[in-house]
Amino acid sequence: MPNYKELIKEIANDLGFHQVSFASLAPLENKGAHFNQWLDMGFQGTMNYMAREPETRLNPALLAPQSKSVIVLAVNYYTQRPEKPGPFHGAVASYAVGRDYHLVIPEKIDLLKQKIEQLLNQKSQSKICTDSAPVYEQGLSERHGIGFSGKHTLIIGPKLSGSYNFLAELFLDIDLSKFGIEPDGPYKGTCGDCFRCGTACPTGAIQNHGDFFVDARLCISYQTIENKGAIPIELRSKLENWVFGCDVCQEVCPYNSKTSSTPWIEFEPEAGVGHYLDLFSMLKIKTQSEFKLRFAHTPLSRPKRRGILRNTLVCIGNEIANGQDDKFYLQKLFDFASNEAEPLLREHAAWAIAQSNSAFANDLISKLRAKEVEVNKIN
Ligand code: B12
Ligand code: SF4
Ligand code: SF4
């Protein structure tokens, strides 16, 4: 019999997936306690979907009951971050600079599926997941050799392929064991004594409670992407310049020091929003439909206009706090706050103005108070 495992790995590698593992559908029993501890500590915040269907998350067979096999894949999304173009530019996390991976990855996996069907001469019902279903993607990846879990909780691949990777799964109703394909074992890697990610994290989100966890409520990625309400006042300055997501724990990781660039043009900055957003130009987007036109094909569509403009105002406020408080910028914020219909955005704009101690800023704040705009000044 041909070595089907190697042949399928070669096909997937040629498509750009640098890590390919054959996984078992058996429950992730050893991960149950860890996952439940994370939920018990409330670290999921308002991501209620994380508490739904815990049985499915820990038992991949329940997700696609007709499946007999699952292939786990990793693809690199990294492109080098250029210097910040100037003041009032907010940083977009690397995973989001190009086209939305929820759109790109399934297309590529569908190609892989067709090629597998040709190779095995067998049609298959399939299910493709990438951050889109209750699958414990990191647990599955860890158990079957995609990489090991770093203290920042992300999967780090072998041979310095690092952590700037998306994870994805192809569930098939073909019994691959009939083709001599058995599940892959774990890859053994370790962080050793390193805790650079935890030390560098601006908010202390990476925590050791016996196991390492991320308290999502403190994570800038959660606050800028998943949180639908106000950014907590005490976290606003910690967002610094991150307008969408955060890469700090990955930037400092030694396993990312030799990361190469993504093999797919879809993940290059030209295919999406790029590494930085011009913050004041974001404030010109007046409606959700205008926002959708510009961002629908990118991961930034998730928090909608309301979420992205809220983040934008926090980043502007942080630059103002760092001395960029010319009257010109403060006046622009005032005009925005005076004309914006959304109370959440008016409050964040007032907060941004209040980061300046100038007499001009104080005057604008008084005017906003007179217009009954909520003002939170403290940091
Ligand atoms: C919820 C979620 C979030 C939440 C919570 C993150 C978290 N760490 O729990 C928030 C919104 C904060 C988030 C942020 C990000 N996310 Co996210 N997220 C998810 C999601 C949907 C579930 C993750 C999960 O199950 N969390 C629950 C907790 C309990 O799991 P865990 O703690 O990570 O468990 C592992 C470790 O703790 C570790 N572990 C356990 N014990 C011990 C002990 C030791 C000693 C060590 C070292 C490790 C260790 O083993 C566990 C299994 O691997 C997955 C997609 C999916 N369906 O799985 C994507 C996913 C994890 N996210 C992803 C990405 C890219 C990100 C960001 C980098 C995006 C960004 N740049 O802003 C950040 C990274 C922040 C971080 N350091 O985690 C990728 C990660 C790819 C990879 N290489 O691992 C995923 C897999 C999506 C995908 N399909 O590619 N995310
Ligand atoms: S993404 Fe940023 S805030 Fe979240 S754990 Fe990593 S460094 Fe901390
Ligand atoms: S920075 Fe250090 S501790 Fe954190 S994931 Fe990388 S190797 Fe592990």
C-alpha cells in the first residue's frame, strides 16, 4: 500500500499548511479539568459560547457524528510589522492584517479535501472548522503533534515555526485507518523556565494557577474584539496602541524569533486592513453599513463599527496622555462627541479628551458635561 499518510501531508504542505496531523476522535479527557477550572474562575468573561456545549468541545466525535477521522492543520499568518507610520495610528494584531481567515482557510481545506478524495478514490462528507465551532482546537493540536502549548496558552510548532499560526480541522467520514493511517502522537516541546510572555503582558492576563491560563477579561484581545460594552477604565491605558487584538505575548516569545512569512497572499497586509489604522480617519465612518463596506472581508468586522470606534478612541486617548494633545486633535474629538448618536462612543471620546490636562481640554469637557455626555476622567 502507498504511504498515504505522507502523501496527504505532502499535498497539505504544498497548499501551504506547514503542520499536518492525523488526530483521533477520542475525548480529550485529560483536558476536562483544566477547561472547567478556566470556566469556574470566570475567565471566559462574557464569551458565554465557551460554556455552551462543553461535552462537544471536549469530545470531537460529538461535533460531526458521521465522522470517522479528523485532520488537524496549522498555517502561518505572520507578516513583518513595519514601523508605526506616525502618531495616531493604531496597531492591528498580526492575525487580522489580511483577509478574514474564516473565509480563506475553508477554501484551502476544501481543495485539500478534493485532492484527498482523488488520492483515496473515495467521496466524503466533511466538516471544516477554524475558530468556528465548539472544538478544543489547542487540546487536539497538542495531543496530535501540531505543537506544544506555551505558557501564553498558544500552540507553538516544532522547528521554530512559532505560534503565529491558525489552527483548523477537516473532519471526514472516511475511515483513514483502512488506508494505513493511524493518529499522530504529541510533539514534546517546553517553555522551560521562561516566562517572558507573562512578564511582558501589559495587563497580567497570563496567570499560573497550577496550570497556565489566560484571564480573558484582562486580555487586550478580548477587550478589543469580544467585549461589547465599555472598555474598563483601569484597562484603557494598558491597551496602549492596540486597536484590534494584541501580539505582545507572541512578540517576546523566543520561539517566534525566526518566524517566516505566511505562504498565502490572502494574509498579506495588502489583502486586508494592514498593520495600522489611521485613527482619526476611522472616526469619519458614520454608519454600520459604511463600516461593513470597508471591513466585511476582514476579522475587524466582528466588533462592528461600535467596537472598533470605541477601541480607536481609547488609542487616541492614550496618545493624548503621552503628550499629543494639540488643540486641533482635541477639537476633532469634541466635534465627534457632539455629533455621535451612540452614548458608549460619546463617553469614550470624552475620556480621550480628558487625558489632556490642558485648559482647552478642561473647557471642552465642561461643554460636553453641559450636553450630558458621561465623562470618566480617572485612569
Ligand atoms: C476563547 C478564545 C480566545 C480568548 C481566550 C484565550 C485563551 N487563552 O483562553 C481570547 C479572546 C482572549 C483570545 C485571544 C487570542 N486568540 Co483566541 N481563541 C479562543 C478559542 C475560541 C478557544 C480557546 C480556549 O479553549 N480557551 C479555554 C482555555 C481553558 O484553554 P487554554 O487555557 O488555552 O488551554 C491550553 C493551555 O492552558 C495549555 N496548558 C494547560 N496546562 C498547562 C500547563 C503548562 C505548564 C503550560 C505551559 C500550558 C498548559 O493547554 C491547554 C490546551 O492546549 C480558540 C479557538 C477554539 N475553538 O479552540 C481561539 C484560538 C485559541 N485563538 C487564537 C488566536 C490567534 C488568538 C490571539 C493570538 C489573537 C490576537 N492576536 O489578538 C489571542 C491570544 C491571546 C492568548 N495569549 O491566548 C488561535 C491560536 C492559534 C495557536 N497557535 O494556538 C485559536 C486556536 C483560533 C484558531 N483556530 O487559530 N482567544
Ligand atoms: S494577547 Fe496581549 S493582553 Fe492578551 S495575554 Fe497576550 S500579551 Fe496579554
Ligand atoms: S515567551 Fe517563554 S514562557 Fe511564554 S510561551 Fe514563549 S517560551 Fe513559553
